[in-house]
Amino acid sequence: MHLTLLFLGLLSAWGIRCLPIRLSGTCQQRWQRSLGLFLLPPLLLLTTAIALVCMGPQGQMVRWWEGWSSYTLAIGLLAFAVTLALKLTWEGWRSLQQVRTYPQLMVQGQQARLLDTPIPFIAQVGFWQSELVVSQGLLETFEAEHLEAVLTHEQAHAHYRDTFWFFCLGWLRRLTAWLPQTESLWQELLLLRERRADRWAAQTADPLLLAESLLQMVKAPELYSEAICAAFSSATPRNRLEERIDALLSIPEESQFTTSFWSWLWLVLVALPLLTIPFHY
């Protein structure tokens, strides 16, 4: 039974990730589909491992070693997941401590950390309470109107706590990098995150200014891990850059991605392995 449950969990996770990524529809629809495809497989694997650990190695098996083999694999997966989470947290904490060594300044009424580089750069860096980082190059090259636009974009990331939630998603990304389409789904979620922030900023800033600012920052470097950094220049390969600009200049969409009750029904599937625990004997 234990090996069968483990095999079914792996097969289900792999099969779900083999489903096609549809790029049609509104941002809301794309967000729900991509987030579901991204989250469901790793959560299903984790709940399967937790169920096997709770059952223990004992039980009615065809062969005595089946219980111990599945139990060992489950323990190994959970240990790897915890170790990876601690490693990413440590790396993120070190990056945040480095950011906090930068001098502070006020930029149009917002507190920020000044990064001494001539390249234009702006981002939220951190976990739940993120730090705004701006570069000297940004302050020197951007006019007041463009600077206000990108600051509003970064306010959106702080409002939605994007650095914290994408740190959690980045952990699952690393945990299941071997599954199909992990990187494609991650890039899709990054793009939709930026489009949400773009649209949120466009409610108070001129969308044309945002589009012009984005073009000026295409070559901004990746100074911090995507797991704890929400930069204005994120997700800017040519095709994604064009999509962000077209979205800014098109008819406004709803800026907040809401999730209906029915869209969370897939969590029932995630809980199925845990429901088998009371029936173990």
C-alpha cells in the first residue's frame, strides 16, 4: 500500500505538470491556471510524504521491506524540503542584511536604500517586510515623472507582499525543478506578477511613463535572487517585455488577482493522501 501511494503521488504530480500551459485569456484566468499547475504537484508530493511518515514503516505489506523503503523515501523528501527551505532562508537573510548596510535616503517621500551603481535599478528586496532599493544611476537618469511611476510600481509589490509569496513559490520551484514545465510556469508567474504591479501603478501613474521607464531599464542587472527580489525590470525577455508594454497601453484590466472559492477545489486533491491515514492498519 505504501509504495502504491508513493507511486500514485509521483505519477499524479508528473501528469499534472504535463498539462499544457495556456497563455490565452485574461490575467486573472492565466494566474489561476498557472498557479494551480505550479502549486498542486509539489504540495501533493509533500502531503503524500507526510502521510507515509505518519503511517510509519509498519503495516500489512506483501514484502517486509516495502514499508521501510517508502518510509525512508518519504523521510528523505521531507528532510530535503526542510533543508532547502533553511538554505534559501539563510541566503535571503544574508542578502537582506547586505541591503541594510546601504545608506538610507528619502525618494519622493518614500524611504529607500541607495545602491552605488550607475546602472538604473529599483526593487523591493526582503521577505514580509521588504526594503526598497534604488540605484544612483536611477536617480541621475530618470526624470521626476518617470521616477514617480516606477516608485508606484514598487509600492504595488510591497502592497501584495510579492517578495514573501514568491520566496515561498521559489522554494517549491527549487524543490520540484525536475518536474516538467517548472521553469516555464515560474516565468509565467513572474510575468503576471509584474503585469499586476504595472496595472496597479497605472491607476495613478501615466501608463506611457511606465512603458518608457521599462524600456530604459531593460538592461538592468539581476543583483539579487528572484526569490526575495521584486524588481521593476523583472521578466523582461523580448517577448515578455512586449507583452508588458502592450498591456500597459491597452484597455485597463482588473489589477488585483482574486481567487474564487471554486478555483481552490483542487486543494481537495492535495489532501487526499492525508485522508488515507485513518485507514492505515
